[in-house]
Amino acid sequence: MIKVVIIGAGSGFGGKLSVDILSREPLRDSVIALCDIDAGRLAEVAGYVQRTIDRHSLPAKVICDTDRMKLLPSADFVVTSVAVGGRAYWGRPYADDIQIPAKYGVDQWIGDTTGPGGVFRFLRTAPVQLQFCRDIEDFCPHALLLNYTNPMAMLTWLHCAASSVRNVGLCHSVQGTIRRLSEFAGLAQEEISYLVAGVNHQSWVLEFRHKGKDAYHLIRKAMSDPECYARENIRFEIMRHFGYFPTESSGHNSEYLPYFRRTQKERDKFHLRSRVVGEVPKEREWEKDAGVDGGQPLGALVRSHEFASGIMEGVVTNRPFHFNGNVMNAGLIANLPEGCCVEVPCYADAGGIHASHVGALPAQCAGINRMSIAVQELAVKAFLNRDKEAAFHAVAMDPLTMSVADLDDIRRMFDEMWEAQKHLLKHFE
């Protein structure tokens, strides 16, 4: 029997990851400990998980509490998926991440990875994530931390630089990308093998094979199909000019580079909308993704494409589970900086997480990654040294931001964002 603590269980991951755990035979007697500061959402997810356990007569046990200190002792795995200061993508402070930069011409689509939004999300999230690490060190030092919180690369960098906790950053952009490319190529996903590496939300599909044979030409062929192109126009444009298809959605990719969102003309050309921060949707993501109909579990335990439960099973059974994870670069990608956070093939077994050596990326792909790494490095430095000026440098180094605003405007934008979120940045004082 293992114990899994999910911090931020009221998010889109609490119910989904719980069902994933219950769907794996070696994990069905787990203790699933759910934690969230929102007692109402926590009760909803805990009730859903308990109904699922009862429906399938499983030996698992679910417990929940708003106090993580009561749940962490003896944990084997800790999963984190949290937003600090408000909802992750609705209301404030998210609105400040999007709307203030927009006043200065910085048109972000999601704003959670790099750029002004990504940097400020990290700055307000970092002290909370670091406290999670301190609590793990105190209450369950042998636990493996699986982080789903964005900005993934910056937070993984922080976990490794400032704590002794074993950890890996997890995202679904790699498996989502491969699923989409398999669809475009007209191939069964289970017959595809691939090599993907780079940095989170900006990794590169270096190899795409069908039954062992190179099938990359089918991706290039799909680019000429108007329907396929319309669904991923930005990623196809990046592949057209740089040679390789990147992970994450086209909307995300459009904000990481200076080529697509600088002007209304560019946005119109690529059919890109500007982000409008509205009300919280009534549909709950964990219900939709976990396969819940009207709050009641469906007949089958439907496993998602998230990696977390596979990693847990690999550790428990010592049968290697292969996935792409976010880890520190220790010679894994030769032409990216040593000690930055990279996303590479990994496997999990009883020994923990093992990252694979990739070698050098194509030079142009590495160059694009290094632009993102420059922002990540400065943001992490800003938090670790409580250096507000380094935080400004991180924002100023963002490729989209520097393409539309001069330094004086970037400074004004930064100061306005800082003032709006200063109640969440008191750790800098």
C-alpha cells in the first residue's frame, strides 16, 4: 500500500489523477490523500473519488484535509497542482498578468510559461512551492514530488536548486502532440515511437517513427492539408522555417516567439485571438477529463494520458515506465546550458527517475530554447536572491515583449504589474 498526497486536489488534476491511480492494478490499495485550501471544491473531488472506489469495490482509501501537514507524514508520492493568489486562469491575479502587458502591446495567449505573465506567476508561486518542499523534507523526506504547476521549467529549477526533494516536472504537451501528429498522419498512436526533447512547452519532435520506420514525411505532408494546417498553423509555420515540430499548442507557441503576435496584422494573418479574462466556467475540468457524468462515475475506470500514475506504478513494481519529464540538464542536452531545466525522455523504476542522454539538438532549435532559458534563469535568480531587478531583466528578455516595447515601456509595465501584485510578492521585502 502506498500513500499519494495531491496538493491542489480541487484543480483539474485531483479527480483525474485519482482515477488514474485507481485504474492501475498495483496501485488499487493506495491511500489517496487530497488537499486543497478550498474546502468546497475539496469535498466535491473527495466525494467523486469515494464514489468511484465504492462503485468498483476497490481496496483504496481516500482521505482529505485542508491542512497538508496532517496528510504528508509517510507519503510516498506528493503531487502539486496549485494556483497562488486566485484561480489559475480566471480573475485576479491572472487578469493582471494578461491585461497590464496588453496595455503596452504585449499580447499573450496563456501567459503561464515565459513572458510577463509567466515570470509573475513564478514569482508569486515560488515561495509556496518551496514551502511544499520544506514540508516534504520534514514529514516525508523519501517521497517523490511530481509537479504539474506552471511555469514548469522555472519551478523544477527552483525545486532542484533550493531543496533536497526528489522531484520531476510533468506536463501533457508531449503526449498530446504525439496524439495529434498520429491523427494528422493517419496512424495508430500505439504504433508510433518518437524522440522529443527541449524545454517544457517548447520541446521538439526530433524523431517520429511508425513501426520503426521514419514517418516524419507524413507530418510535412499534413502541413499541405488545409484542414490540418488550420488546426496547428503556428506549429506548422515553426516547422516550415525551423525544420521540426514543437510541442504545446499553437496558441502557446505564438506567444513564445516574436513572429506571430506583434501586430494586429500578424494576429489576423494567423487567426490569433487576444485573451479575454472572463468568469470562471461552470464546467469543471476535473469532471470533463476524468469521465464524470452529472457528478456520478461512469462504468469504466478511464485512464487519462497523464504520466503520474505510470511513474508511481514503475516505482512500486520496479517495471520501468517511460515518459518525458522535466529535470536538470546534467549533460543530457549538449548544446543547452548545464544546470538549466530540460524536458527529455526518462524512465521510472524502484530507483526513482532516470533521465536519458539526448546529445545536441539541431542548432536552430537549441537557439530558440536558449531564449526561453534566459528568461527562466533570471526569474529563478530573482526569487532565490530576492532580486527585483533580476525579475525585471527576466521580463525584458522575453522575445515577444522585446519585439513590441522599448525598455522604458517594459519598465513601466513591470512596475505596474509589481504594484498590482505586491501583496503576493512580500517575500521580496
